[in-house]
Amino acid sequence: MRFSLLQIGAALGLAASVSASSPGRSVFERAEQLRAKAPIIEKREIGKPFEHPRLQKRASPYLNNVTEKFWVNGSALPDVNFNVGESYAGLLPISSAANETRELFFWFFPSTNPNATDEIAIWFNGGPGCSSLSGLLTENGPFTWEAGTLEPVQNSYTWVNLTNMLWVEQPVGVGFSQGVPNITNEVELGLEFIGFYKQFVDAFNLHNWKVYLTGESYAGFYVPYIADAFINAADTVYYNLKGIAINDPIIGDETAQQQAVIVPFVDYWENVIYLNETFLQQIHDRADQCN
């Protein structure tokens, strides 16, 4: 019994000594540190992102030493009360020159579709000068925040469900993009973009991926010229263009577009287009207002 008491006393003395030698670290603090290092176990549906940021980062094939600075915590976006999934956002230069100051802002959302392993779609809004983030936030992104609504909502129709999506603010001078604008035509715009895209491919290791270019409005100019730059580069390691799609595009001048007789066209083909009465009335009201 005496030996056991001596052992207990020695153990208590040692514990007190260790505690005294580590001021400011209570038992609770040490327990919290151990808990932070503990393995994280989380159940999830196939094709759905992990909820915990540490699991998101560890599970991603797109996360590396170069792209880590672009990683977005999908559960910590301001005013968004749900996890938007894995994504990366930031600035990349339009060339590999050491003194390059022109950079384009991008937001990249890897797809939840397990079949989308080697393809990417790039979305462009128009303008010229409109931010492609408007497409992300109000049209085809994983979450939308429409004008007049209190908060963003998840978008069940996001294109991220189908393929890997990249939204880019371009050319230089648009949105969060950086640098002094110095291009004067769409040919130069195409060259500027493929310079950026090469940096993007190298960063995320997307070499030989199939690329699809798409957008709306003035993207009727953007997409063909950027596609032309892809083709002329003759380098499928970086510019493996497989298709383009332009929605409601501007492909002419305003004079031709002003002559479009939209209301008679919609009325004539009503049985084919099949728009509801409320929307048809809105079209007629807008036509009367605009004369």
C-alpha cells in the first residue's frame, strides 16, 4: 500500500510539474488542440461535396501548391447560408512574362458529375464590358441571387451538375480583373484570353481537356473570336476546342436588330413556342412601351 501511494504521489507531482511548465495551456486547451487534430468522419451522398472544409480540400484533385491560394471555403461565403460546393477563384495573368501586370479574374466550379472528367465549359457574358459573374449569380451558377430577393438560393439547374464550369471576367478592365486595358479589337481580345487560359490550365493541371466556349449577348462576338484564337494556336494540349454555343447573340449591328418584329413572330408561332398568357402579355406591354 505504501509503495502504491508513493507511486501515485510521484505521478501527481510529475503532472503538476508538467502543468506548471506549460503556463496558459489548461487541460481544456490541450483537449481542444487534440480534437482539432482528430480524424474527421462524414457521410455524404455520391457526387455531393463534403461539408467540412478540411475534407473538401483533401478530396479535391484540383488542389495543389499553386491552386491552394484560390481555394474557396464553400460554407463561408458572406450571406450564403449553405455550402456552394468546391470552387476556386482569383486572378491569373494573361501571359507568363515575369513583369505581367494584366490579370483576369475567374471563378472555377468543378462538376459534381462523375462523368465530367476531362472537359470544361467557359461562360462569357456580353457587353462589351459586362461581368461574367452576372451569369454565375443570376443564371447558371450553383447558387443565384436574383434582384429583389432577400438572399441567395441553391440553383438546381446549374450547369455544374453537368460539367466543370469556368466563369471569367474579361477582357482586362472588366470586374475584378486587373491591369491597364490596351486592346482595340476582338482579335487582340482572343489572344489576351488564350494567354490567360494557358496559365489556368497549367495551374489546375487540365492539359488536353476538351473545351467548350459559350455565352450570351455580346458573346456573339467574344466566343467566335476566342474560338478562332484557340484554333489558330494549333495546340490541343492547351486549346482542345470541341464546340461553341452562343445564346441570344449579338452578331450584327443595332440597326438590323431594331427591325426585328418580335411580337408578330411570337404571336404567329404561339402554338410552337407555347408561352403562357402572363409572359405573352409582358412581351406585348414591353413592345408598346418601347414602340
